Amino acid sequence: MQSGGYVSVNTSGNTLDANAIPIPKENADMAFDAATCIGCGACVAACKNASAMLFTSAKVSQLALLPQGEVEARERVQNMVAQMDKEGFGNCTVTGACEAECPKGISLENIARMNREYLKATLSPGK
Ligand code: SF4
């Protein structure tokens, strides 16, 4: 989470009304579903590869799906994937064990979204 699971917002006492930015309902629903991840780690424990991709992808997705999270999306996905690798978690081979064990019903679709976000970030020009 420290490597990118947040948005950098200077509120300075002037917090914007959340409804000031229109967001498609479908995106808001998917972001909300991803945000229900409680970080319990059951997905990692269930995975034969000890992959943390369901957890990480839920955190990447909840922000990537919203305009507020788009600003830092490129850095976020690269930093979070790098941190995941650095900590020695395994890779995803799409067995679905994580999704089956997740108490919050986090979908494998989030892993696909994170992979797309990562590809987009690595193919787009850097800062
Ligand atoms: S099992 Fe589900 S709720 Fe728990 S950390 Fe993994 S994705 Fe999040």
C-alpha cells in the first residue's frame, strides 16, 4: 500500500464534493467492489504460487477505475508490482484459488485489469 495504494490529494481544508466529478455507474460499482478487499491475505495463502496479485490488483483497480486515481495510475501500478516482486510473491497462473477463497468476492477480472494497466504504463512514455 505504501508503494502506491493511495491518491496524493492536497485537501488544504478545501475538500471537493465527491459528486462534483461525474463517474459512470458501472465504473463506480467496479471500483467499490475492488475497494471491499480487506487485505486479509487469504488469496495469497490459497495460491500454490503464493501470488499476491488478487490483493494488489484490487488496490490498483479501485483507484484506476476512478478519475481521482487516474493521475497517478502509471506510477502506481509500476511501483506496486515492483514492490510485490521485491517481497518475493509468486506469479499468477490463473488457477482461480484466490477468487474462490476470497471472503469479499474479489474477482479475477481485477488481475486482468492490473495486467492491462501495467502494460499500458510500461508502453507509454515516461516522465
Ligand atoms: S482474499 Fe480477498 S479480501 Fe483478502 S486480501 Fe485477498 S483479495 Fe483482499
